[in-house]
Amino acid sequence: MSAGDQKNGGDKPKDAVAEVWPEVERAECLARGAALKWASGVFCRPEHLERLSQYRKRESQRTSSIHTRLKSMVQSYLEGVGWGLEQLREARVELKEVSHALRKAGLESNRNGDGLKSLEKLREVSIDHCQLLAAVSNLPRLYSVRSMVLETERLVESRRLLEAHARLMDLERWQDDILWQLHGAAGMAGGALSAEDQELVTKYFSGVGQLVEALGKELWAVVSSALALARQNPTPFVSAVRIVEREEALDRALLEERGGSSRPLPSGRPRCWRACFFQVLEEAVSARFRSVSYLHTRGPGLAGHLSALQHGVMADLATVRHLLEHCVPSHYRLTGAYLRASHHCLHAHLAQVSSWDLESGEIFAVLNWVLHIYNSSDMMGHPELVTEMKKEELGPLISTEGLEQLQNKYVQSVRKSVSEWMHKALQVELQDWQRDQEPDTDHEGFYQTSLPTIITQMLEENARVALMIGESLRDQTIQMGLYEMENLLNRFREALVEFGKEHRRDPSSNKNKFYLHYLLASISNCIILKKSTESLQQQQSSRSAGQFSRTPPNPLAALDRAVRRACRLVMDQLLLDLQPFLPGLLTRPWLVQGDPTPKLCHVLELHLELYGRVRPPCRQRLQEEAQWLMVVEYVRALMQKKLVCRSAEERKQLAQQIVQDDQQFREIFHGLEGEGSVPEVNPLALLPVLAEFIRLKDPGMLTLEVSGLATKYPDISEEHVSVLLDIRGDVSRDVRGTVLDLLEQSAPPLPAGYRPIFTDILVPPSTMAFCLPTAKCA
């Protein structure tokens, strides 16, 4: 064979292996690749080839070790296979033996089948004998069933419950034994108890079921009247408890005895009379609340009804704890059961009461009873009751949602009442404005009416009452009161507007004789209401402020609007009183005689005297507004150009008269600086400045004077300066143009906090039909 043939022949086993296991070829390729990668890493340098013999020796040792392990593993597998084959041979032999034995047993059974038929007659005779034996043994019981039923009925009617229950247990045991004997005989016959036999026994013992119902009825009647019996004769109740315990023991014994056997439980078992005992007890408790009607508990009767519930429940619990608890086993925990039943019944009853259309006083009674009285030491917080059951086990008497609904109903009811009272108080206030006498004064001499007292007392009282329930309800009530306060103040401001319109229609009417006095009283009332509002806001918890509504109330803003409206009306009345004398200002007669300044001062004195009846800080505000009004009207009269100077002497005289008027005004307003804040720009300071402007002898200095005037009063316009130049009567066109150009170029912006005075003074249009050829027009 050639080398090529040998090579081809040598590859045939590998090809065969590759065909049987394709994974082998892939594994070999991976191994060769890994080996090549390892060798290229180890022999990357020529000097590393010196260790080739070492690596070859190590790898040959590793290969021989792997071969040895493979041979050992294959040998162990072969030994296991041999042992398994030996076991299979032994099993086959044993199966042949078993099959032979079964074949012999089958043949023997076929030969004995004829002998069994002769025993069937004997079995039928035995069954008949057993039935006859059961009938003979049960005849005395069957004959006495009717008499025992009648006797047990008499015992139940006379409430001899323990004896009646003993007879009843005997009857039930007889019925169960007879049914079981019949069932056993039917089972020996190869069938079940026939429906006829079962119906016959049930019919014969039909009185037993009625006795059970009658006895149960008497038992539950005794349990229902346990509270009354405990105070008189607890013996029937003790008997009822003993019967319940007997029944529980019998139910437990029957379940243990027959739970895994074929013998069925007697009819009606288990009775679970202990659970019925507690159910009847809870129904007896709930019966106390069923007679409560809607009409008998309305109004003041609801508080009395809740008080009666408190005393009744606590009296019943005392009876249970001190008397009935000793009549039952300790594991009954009768006090806790009665406590739980009372709580559930109260929960249902109060849910019914809460659904009624209650008024605020009734809702308060319910909330106070639920949140404070019920959990107090006088009721469920009593030391002896706390040991019986924890509050967490009972749960809340009214759910959180129910309490929120009750509180919302309370707030809405109070809101309706507050709204009605505020409306009535406002109507009384409007009627007081029409009285033919001055408003009342307080101990400090300030004007006031009954409105703020009524509103303040009502809101404070509602907040105090709500706090007796809790801070949350107090905060809701205050929030509601602030809303209603805001609504009242808006209506109050509208009433002031109508009051002012009515007075302007007929200012001379005697009906409005004390118009100004009641305006001032209204301002004082607003000051009192502001203090009350701030007090209510301070009482609110910081965490609850604004959480009841997306848009919180803002009564202080409404108060400010009402005060500003009243002050505006007061200033309108001052202007109306000054109006007859204002046309005479800054005229030729005024320049000569000084009239009508004393009359104006007299009107101002009367008004300022009345402003003293207003509470601070509005008193200072009115005095300041009066000062501004007087100066504005004075300058407005000056702007009318009713007096134009013809000479330097007239300018000097005009300036002196303006300074004299300013002195008279200052004497009237002398107390303003000492009683309150002084405005940044004193309007009276304007009159001496204007007088100095008019008195100035050198017209060339007017530019400097106007510059200072514009710096101090940046709202002064070119028209105002032009009128002042006209009043001087000695200003040339060049000087006028220079002055006006300077004013136009140096117009400064209004500083922060500056109150304009010239903005309110309009310059009347010129009566000339053509424009004078001044430098300004050019």
C-alpha cells in the first residue's frame, strides 16, 4: 500500500467519526485553533524555543493523565451497564413466577364461585334477623317518644329549660341511633337507606324539630332580656348559658367523632348556638335604637337624646360588667362583646342621624358627642372599659369622611345663619343712616353704630363654639366668616355709593342732615371690622390657611375699598360745602378785603372737628385729604386767571395775600404733623412757593425760579407755568419762551412715592380766538 493509500486509509476512521458525531470535527478545529493561539503567544521570540522540550514533556504528561481518567470512567460505565443487565435478568425470572401464581389463583377462584351462591340465602336471613333485633330493642323507646315530646313541651312552656334540654338530647340520641341501625342494616344488604324508611323515622320524630325551635325561641328570649333579668332573677339567663355550652360541647364532640367516618351528623348539626347567643345579644342592643324617631330628636331634643344614650349605654355596661359577667364563662368576655355591639349600633344610629336635615346646633351636638363625650372617661375612656377593649379595635364611631361631611354641613348651616344676620345688620345700618340725630359714640368719643359690634361678636362667637369641636372646624368657620365679611363689605361699599347718590340728588333735604356724620361713622366701623378681621386671621392655624379654597378670602382688601369710597364721599361733601366760596378766591374783592378765606377756614374747621370723631389712622388720612383738596382748589382758582397783576405793587399785594391765606390754613391744620405721618410733599408748602414766584421783582430770575419749582413739583406742566407768567403781567415774549423751553427740556420723571398735585388741576382753555405771536408759537 502506498503512502497516499495509507494516508487515505488512515483518514477513514476520522471521517466515519465525523459523520456520526459532527461536533467532534468542530471541537477538534477549536482545539487546534486554541493550541495555535497559545503556542504563538508562548513562542513569540526565538529564545523561548529553548523551553520547547519542557512544554512538550508537560503536555505529554497531561495527555497521558487525561487518557488514564477517560479509561477509568469508561470502565466504571461498563461495570454499571453489566450490573443493570444482571438485574433485568433476575426481574424477568421473578415475573414469570408471579404470573404462574396468578394463573393458579384464577383457576382456584373459578372453582369456588359455585359455593358462594349457597351463602346468599344465609346473608338474607342474617339481615332480616338484624332488622328484627333492632325493632325489638327500640320498641320501648318508640312507644315513649310521643309522651316525652309532650312532657318536653310542657317543660319549655314553664321555662324549665335545663330539664327540657335534657329530654330533648335523649330524643335526638334515640333518633340518631335508630337511623344509624337502619343505615347499617341497609349497608349489610348492599344498598343505602331507603327514602321510605328515612321518611318514616323523620315523621315519627317530627316533634323533636319543633321542640328544638321552641327551646331556641325561649333561650333567645331569655338572652334578649338578660339586662332586666340580671337585676331581678339571673337564674334563667344562667340556665340559657349552660344549655348553649352543652350544645357547643355536643357539636364539637360529634364533629371530632364523625368528621372522618361514614356515619353522618344528625340533622341540624352543628347548631352553633354560641354564635347565635352573641348575635341575639347584638340584636337586643340594636333594639334600643329602633324606636328613635326623627320628630322626637329634632332641635333641643337631639342633645337630650344623646345624653340619654350616654347614660343608658353606661348603665347597661355597668350591669353587664358587675352582674352578667359572673353568669357566663370567662372566655365569653361578655363586657367586650356588649361594648362592641353597642359601638356598632351607635355607629349605625349616628349614621342615620347624620343623614337628617340637621341645623347647626344639632350638628354641633352630634360632633361634640362623637369627638369629646364618647371617648371621654365618662364613656368609652372609662378605666374599667379600657382594659376590656382598645379603641383601635372598635374603630371610629363616625368615619373620617362622615366627620368631614358633618363639619361641612355645620359650616354651611352657620354660613346661612351668618349671611342672614349680616344682611339684617346691614339693613339696620342703612336705617340708622336716615335717623335725624348724630351717630352714637364710644367711650373715646369716636362715632360708631351697632354694625361692627354685631358682626364682630357673631364671628368671634362662632369661632369660639367651633373651637370646642376642634381647630380644623374653627379654621373652616373663620374662613367662612371671612368670606361673608368680604361679601358684607362689598355690599356695604355699594350702599355707601347709593347713600352718596341720594344725598347729591337733594343735598338740602333734612333727611340727609347727618349725612357726613354717618359717613365718618362708617369709616370708624371699618376700622373696628379691620381689627376684628386681623384677630380672626391670627386665630387660624398657619397650616390650614388657604387649604379650604383655591381663592382665599380677602376682606382686608374689601375693607380698604370701602374706606377709600367713604373717604372719597367725605371729600366730595367737603368740596360741596366749599363750593359756594371758591369762586370768590383770587379776585379783586378778595385782594382788597381778604374775603372769602375766613369762610373757607370756618368750613374746614367744622369738617376737621368732625374728622376728630374718626378712629386713627383714618382721621389723619381725612385731614391729609382735606389739606390736599383745599390746596388743589386754591391753585385751581389761581389758574382761572381771575386776577392779573398790573404793577409790581399788585404782585406784591397778591403774594402777601396768598401767604396770609397759607398762614390761616396752616393754623387750621396745625395738628396734622403731631397726630400722624407727614406726607413727603406737604401741599401747603406750594402756596408760599407760588407767592414767591409772583413777588419776584426781576423777570430775568424767573428761569431759575421755574427750574426750582419743576424740581420740587415735577408734575407741573407748561400750561401751569404759562398761566403763572400771565398772572404776573410783566413777562416779555423772550423771557416766556426761554422759561417754557427750559421747562420742556428739563422735565424730570416723577420720583417714587411722589403724589402729583398739578395733575389734578386743569388749565382752562384760552378765550382768545387767535394765537398771540409769542416765541413759543414761533
